[in-house]
Amino acid sequence: MQISIWTPSAIPCWSFNNTQVQKLRKALPEASVIHCQNAEEFKEALLETDVAIVNVFKQKWFDLAPHLKWLAVPTAGKDYFTIEPPAELLVTYGSFHGQIMAETVVGMILASCRGLLYTKEIQSTEKWTREIIASKIKRIN
């Protein structure tokens, strides 16, 4: 089985890194794990690929992938993935984002209620007027 990975992104945490690739190789020693650095490498790898882990895939690339069985997309959004995969191909999208988003929302609610957003705003003025800050804090009962 060949797993080909290509996850280009300007944001490093959204791309597979070498440590993650090594962990995948260790977890699946029977698989050949190819970490592609650009579209050309990925398109070449598609000829033998069974599983592709990508955040970019073009419709015409299906013709280059006769063995492809699974297209794994780590991102949650499907809005920029405008492909029509063959019926027999499994396509999955990331689903781990829910907890991260929930934690972020709770954090922002607490930051707002406790006046942290306001205190960050006035921090640069070097004023720390307790009465003004206290008026921005909301009690949570």
C-alpha cells in the first residue's frame, strides 16, 4: 500500500511535517509513505497511490491515480474542494475541529466577560484604572 501526502499551506500547523510523516511510517510499517513537497511530486506519486492525504486535489488528477481508494482531507471545509470523485472512491474530511472551536468560543466568552479583551486594549496606554476595568467585568452566576 502506498500513502502519498501533499498538504501545502502557508500556515505550518496545517501541513504534515517530517515528524508526523515518521510517526505514520512507524505506525504503518507495511505501507510506503511518500511525503511530496510539490504538486509535480504528488502527481508522479499518484500512479502508485492507494491513499492520498491532501488539502488540494484537482479533478483531472483522478486520471493519474488508477489505484486510489481513499482521499483523506484533513480540513473540515468542503467549500473549496470542487471535485467529483469516482463512486468507488472513499473521500473523508477532518472532523477534529469541533472541540478546538468549542474551546476557542468558551475562551473568548470568558475573555470578554472577565474584561481581558479590554485590559489588553488599554495595556499599551500604561493606565490601569481599576474602576474602569471593574465596569467591564461581568459576573457569571
